[in-house]
Amino acid sequence: MIATSETPKLAARRLSASALRDGFQPEALHEYTDEGGQALFYRIRCRRHRDGEKWIRPMHDDGTGFKLGEPTHAPEGRPLYRLHELTQAPTDDTVLVVEGESCTDALAKRGVLATTSGAADSANGADWRTLAGKRVLIWPDFDHAGERYGNDVARILTNLGARVEMIDVA
């Protein structure tokens, strides 16, 4: 639970100040929640438009204020993005898994139940149990890292009894 009076947006701006001075522009502030919708941590996303480089960092409130980094997670791993929506959705809804919060948000704006564990290398550090037994469609990015991410997620979810399909992006 967030305990400070500084808003997450102001904290993100403060914590990304060096990146902003280096030409990065804020793109998004992604909020990770618990099952009830309470904020657990955030991911700051900035991009430098002249070269497309990304600056993405987690931040959390440790009780004394916002700091860069993720809080300590349960042994099962980091919560999935938009977890509160996953837990509130009907059990027979199909969940679309993509790589990255921005893709997840774009799908959610269109009414699609979607989630991610984060970046291409994040699958093995996430807690996927919420999707156990569900129908899941994985939409990997069209690159080597996306293929690896999709395969990692498929393996994990299959072991949890999910009904997994993967979009052939080629």
C-alpha cells in the first residue's frame, strides 16, 4: 500500500530527472496492483525520440517515500500486470498475454482482457498462478526475444494447467 503524500506521478518525474535531462520524455507510468486493486509498485517508462532508446525503471513506496526498484515479492514471484482485472474477470474469459505493459494497456483500452509479466526476460520471475486452468492466448513480439518470452510463458502456463495457444506472428 502506498503511504506517502507524494503522488506516483510526481515521484516518477523526480526519480527520472536524470533521464529527462538526457533527452528522454515520459511515456507512461504503469501501476502494478494486488488482487484488490491496491498499488504495489510502478514502472516508469520514458523514451528518447532522437534514437528510440527506452528508459524503464520500477519504483515503489517503501513506507518512507518512493524509491527506484521493486518491493520484495512473495516467493512465487512478481505479480502480473493488471492483476486486479484478471481476478475480477469471469473464469471462462480468454486472457491475452503480451510482452510489455504498453501493449497490455493498448489491448485493455479496446476491451481485451490482457496481461504481461513485463519485458522479454521477465516470464520466469512472475507469479502466473492467477492464470492456472484458464484459456490463454499468447501474442509474442516478432523478434527473437519475443519468441523466447512466448515459449517461456507457454511452458509455465501449460505446467499450471492452462489451455495455451500462441499466435504465429510470422
